[in-house]
Amino acid sequence: MDVLSVIEGFLQIVPETLADGYKVDLGEFGTFGVTAKSKGAEKEEEFNATLIESTKVNFRPGKLFKNVLKNADFEKIHIEQPVETTGE
């Protein structure tokens, strides 16, 4: 199995697993999870899926990911904006 096949499988399985309500734990790399924003309900029995307004995928970095970022060097770069022409 080559690396591309593994990545393609990962990209297929992770969203399905998250949609099923599970977290995806990748050890020291980090964890993917889903949070939902919803309207409130007075009682638990009154709550249902139609009250969910949005969902969001979250990534919580693990030790490995945090250590790499902690030791990274950052520098500001300048990106030139294209010059607009009037078409004359």
C-alpha cells in the first residue's frame, strides 16, 4: 500500500467517523472532533436535530504537533498585489 492510498483512505474514513459521533484520535499528532451549535430547548425531551444550527470540525494538537510548532521559526513575508488596469 502506498502513501497516497493511505491518505485517500484517511480522507474518506475520518469525515464518516466524525459524522457518526466519534472522535478521531491520532495519538501524539492530535485529535479531531465535532462540536455543534444549537437553539435551546426548555426540556431535554424537546430537543431534536432540527434545533442544530451548525457544526464545526475541531482539531486539538497533540504533543508532537505542539512541539514542532513551538520550535518553528516564523518570518513575515510581503506579497505584492497585482496592479489593476482600467482596460483603456
